Amino acid sequence: MADQAVMTREPLPGTAREPLTARTAWALRSWWLVAGMWTRAIMSYRASFVMMLGANLVVTFLDFLVIILMFRHTDSLGGWNLSELGFLYATSALALGLANLFVGSIDALGERIRTGTLDVMLVRPAPALAQLCAERFSLRRLGRPLQAAAVLAWALAALDTHWTWDRVLLVPVLVVCGTLIFSAVFIGFASLQFWWGEARELQNSFTYGGATLLHYPPTVFAKELVAGTVFGVPLAFVNWLPALRILDKPDPLGLPTAFQFASPLAAVLSLAAAGLVWRIGLRAYRGAGG
């Protein structure tokens, strides 16, 4: 009877015995609770929060100021005008900023492995990945997405394009999918720290470096590099490929039109790949004393 009772016991939240939807819901709730704890701690010093957020807004605006100054000496860059580059800049920065807000804290994984504090998260009744992503959650990171949203609003108003229903729909889709793709890049490359403690710099080159790459049109880069962002790390699906459709630009690679609408598929595949790398790394982890 005891064995039967054990076998019929309800599974713990977030365990593999639960359906995927239930595990996902538990992970999101865990993230929300941890992030809420850090938010309450930060908001206890509101003046400091306001100053940090303001400084973040000013610093991130300097990135776009570089593009503005560039266009004081030219009318176009690779066949793209200022408002079109503003659209690329804004969508890339907005997706990166939201991903950094939601999961950027995972880049501290290597430090937790070295100090052995990852073990503390593994024994808590909550998914370790959700805890890591929400660790030291800070609303001051809103500076980048807020600044990017302002630039995006300006760019959309300044663009000279014929707005059809699919182009209108692609704008929120590329922001959401771009955020998911950058989140997958954050998680996937941070998970390499299970094997290589210095992978944080590699992660930064594909997140912040990748976002900077996407600020500029694909026509100014070698075709081999552009192809790598399509068939390798799928950063082109963040904004390059959807922007070709929205802005009615020719594809430098001559890809089928379906690629311009494939950001949702790229986001799903990216998250699946990142989740796989995370699970393999977690299984390989032997603890501080291992």
C-alpha cells in the first residue's frame, strides 16, 4: 500500500513528470516571484533607481547619435536612408534590451559555478534556469528598450513605405521574435560556461555585438557574414529579413520570400536549441565538490 501511495503521489511542480505546459507555467511563475523580490529591493531606493535609469537612457542614446552624425556626411548607407537605419537600430536595440531585462542575468552562471552557489539554486523547489534569469533583476535595464521604443516610434512615422496588413503585422512579430531569439542566444551561450568558464565574453560578442551588427543594413557586409546570421546563429531573423519585406528592400542573398516571414520558426528553433544546451550542461555539472 505504501508503494502504491508513492506511485500515485502528485508530481512536484516543475518536475519532468508534469506536462510541458505545467512546467513552463511553473518556470514563469518562479521567474516572476524572484524578479518581484529584487524589484521590491531596488524600489526601496527610488532616487538611486531614477538616476540609474536616466543614466542608462543617456548612454544608450549615444549609440543612435553615432548613426545621426554619420548621416550628416551622407544621404544613404548601403542604399538605406536614416529613417530606415533608425528602424533597424530600434528593432535590434529593443529586442536586445527586452531579452537582457528578462534573462540577461544568466551571464553570471560561470561565477556561480566557480563559487559553488549554483548548488543552492539546484536544491530549491524552483527551476534553476528561471532563478538564474531573474537573479538580480533590475528595472534600470529598461533604459535601453525605452530609448529604442522612442527611436522606433520616430522611425515608423518617418518611413516612406506602403503599409499593407502583413507589413503592419510584421513589426510587433519581429519585436517579440527578436526578443526570444536574443533570449535564446543569452541562454545558449551562457550555458557553455558549464564547460568553459570564459564563455561569457563569447556570449557578449553574439548578444551585444550581434545587436550592433543589426544596427546597419545587410548590404554593407560581406554575403558570407550575412549568410552566417541566417543559417548559423539566426540573428538575421531579428530584424534584417523582416525589414526587407517591411521596407521593400532587395535581399542581398536572394533567399525565398518565405524567409522574411520565418522569424517565429527561427525563434522556436533557437529556444529549443538553447534549452537543449542548458539541459546537457546541467546534467554534466557535478557540483562544487564534484
